[in-house]
Amino acid sequence: MSFVAAFNAWLARGTALPSATPGYLHALAEFFRWPAGPLPAAALIRQSVAGDAGDAQWVCADPAWVQPELSGARLLGCGNLGVSSADAASLVAALGETFAEAGMSLHVGDPQHWQLKVPGYISVPALPDPEEALGADLFEQLPQGEDGRRWRALINEAQVVLHNHPANGARRYDNLPPINSVWLWGAGTLPAWVECGQSGIYSDDLLVWALGHKAGVDVQHRAALVGARSRAIPATGGHPAAELLDLQDTQPTDFAQTWWPYLLARLEAGTELRLAFADGTRTLLRKAHRLRFWRKAKA
């Protein structure tokens, strides 16, 4: 039986849980709690990577790739664009004056994720997260009206500065997309607390690490679990502590070759799996579900 057929067979035999709102950030809200309001991603990331978030207002200003079109432009990439430490420092230095003139300061927290420190007297409008904005018309995603004028101007000026930056010439030579914009999102101040019901987290996403750090939960890269595939996995008894494995950016081939065999071994050892998919589907899998042979996967 192929991987796809085997995986679909397990899903068909699993128990469907109530669907949730689609999207990665909505899924994170099922595993983490913070004070009421939108997730202040920038402040959490800043505290995690630099420890200096304090009580300041922060906005994610992630390096972005915008593709011009005849009638506008589209956001095709944001964060995780393979920016080197040297290029990140150079690009942020080039943008420094643009943001300083507006009373703000731009910082490199991680080469792929930058943070903008914004004075408290400056109001930050609602800004869509990258998942929502990717592939969409750029103009429709930018803050509108008088409140958004400052931010539209800042993004436009940043694009002008980045357009001819030498780093982009080198990136074109290496067949990498240009860093020709920044995407602003995740505004807010560091929350007083974050809670998480997991005993451990495995993820390669910086925001998940930041949430885990604030919640006081042990966080490791997914690679820490890869070797577990070949080790004997003991059967679970009683009520084992819950762990979160974040596979949101995993490629299908990697999932088929690495992660499904690992998850299947955990299932066969008696571990209960709760799967959260990007489209909002939620499914519970237990070892005993393999006996539901009358449930067939959809063709």
C-alpha cells in the first residue's frame, strides 16, 4: 500500500473533531494562551532572540519578496527567504534612516525575521499576517485610510531603498528571490504571560519557539525526533504528557519518508495523535482505530 493510501486509510478510520478556523496562527491559539487580543508576535520573537523586548511596542518587519504586476503587485514570500546574517545586517542598515525619520528603529533578531521598535505614541493599524497576505494583491493588504497613510509610505520607501541594494544582485546570481520589501505584522507589547498545556515542543518555527520560551516549555528542533524513528518506542501507559510536533512547513516527500513512519510508530505504541490541518480539519487517531476497517477513504 502506498503512503498516500495508508495515510488516507488512517484518516478515514480516525475520529473527526470539530473543525476550527483555518490558518496557522489560529492553530497555535489551540495550544497556547495569552492575554486577550491579537498575538503580539514581534514582541515575543524579540524577547526570545534578544531578551530586550521590555514594555516597548514591536512590529514584525520581515524581509519580503514582492512581485510587480501590470495592475499592482503581490507578496510572494515573507521571512525564511534564505537571508544570510551579513546580508540581513546590510539590508537593515540601509533601511535604518527610513525608519529613524519616522521615529522608529529596525533591528535584526534573526536573519529571516526583523523587528521594528515603535514608540508607544504611534498607533499601529491592523496588519494581516503573512499567511493571509501571501499571494494576495499587495494594495488590498496594506492598511487603508488616513491611519494607514504613514505605514503605506514607509513600505513604499523601504521598497525603493531595497530595490537596488547590492545584496539583491548577489541573490539573483544565486537564483534566490530578491529582498525588495518588508512585511509589517504581529504588532504589540510583550504579554505578561503565555500558557501552554504541552510538556515539550518540537518545531523549526521561530514564533513557536518564542511562545514556548515565554510559556516556560522545553522547545527543540524537529531534528531531535528524527533519530527516534529507528529506536524502540515504548508503549504508553496511563496518561502521558502531551507534546506538540509542528510540521506546518514540511514538504510532502519529507512527511512521507520521515514523519509518517515516526507518527505511525507512535500510534502502534499506543500514543494518541491529534492532527490539526491548515484547512481547519481536526482528527483524532488511536491505535484501536485500525480496527474500523468498514470506514473507507474517499477515492
